[in-house]
Amino acid sequence: MELIERIDEYFRRLSILKFISIMVLCSYLVTLPLIPLFEIFQVDDMGGPDAVKESAPILEFILAVVIAPIIETFIFQAAIFYILRKFAFFRERISVVIIVSTLAFGMAHSYSFLYVLYGLSIGAVLAYSYNVYIGKSCSSFLVVTMIHSVRNMIAFALGVLGS
């Protein structure tokens, strides 16, 4: 437990730019354990919103890098944290709020079983990041939206390069 607290304290002391960069990296690292599942289940395409996949590349970019991070941060982090933290039970158990946020984010990405696992992994990083920035001078909403946007931009670029 002490190690986790030390890591948490380290993240909380980082500058905004370093924190965003490290959390983007973490959002990829937490998905690494899922790679063997792609091989085991012989998954070529783990799913995703069909409407986005069938859109023009510029529209796909705008949806993935701008619109989705704003809407999803509002719903799955800002709203959940705001509502649940109104209750003393959740204020005293912030880890439960992080878990609820993570589960909501993962379940909203239910395009396939693997995509849900993927969403849960990334959702945990985003929920933790939101919690770190609550009460700081920089908006937790802005920080998490930036992490999500940068992550989606990298995924978009890799998808374009891979096709």
C-alpha cells in the first residue's frame, strides 16, 4: 500500500504537461495485457462505433479527437464524480467513485467483449486522472479531456499509418 501511495504522490506533484504525457503512456501500458487475448481469440478487428468507421477521415478525426473526449469526459468522469461526491459515503471512499467511473466508461464501449476490457483499462486511467486534478488550479475536466484527446489522436494516426 505504501508503494501505491508513493506513486500517487509522485503523479500529484508532476507538472500538467508531464502528468498528461505520463497518463497517455499509462493508457497504452494498461492495455498491454490484452494483447494475448487478440491472439487467442484471433481478433483482427475488436469493434468500435460503425458510424465513425464509415465516416470520412476528417470527420472521424474530429469525432475521435475532439468531440468524443469532451462528451465522454463530461459523462463518465465529471458527472459521475460530481454526483457521487455529494454523498458522504462516496466522499470518504473515492476509490469507489473511480471504480464506478471506470465501469461506466468500459460498459459504454461495449462494441465487443475485448473492447469493454480495453475501455475498462483506459477508463481506470482517466478516472484516476480526474481524481488527481480535482481541487487543483487546472481543471480536472480539461486535463482528462486532453489525455483522452492525445490518446485518441495517437490511435487515429496509428490507424491511418496501418491502413
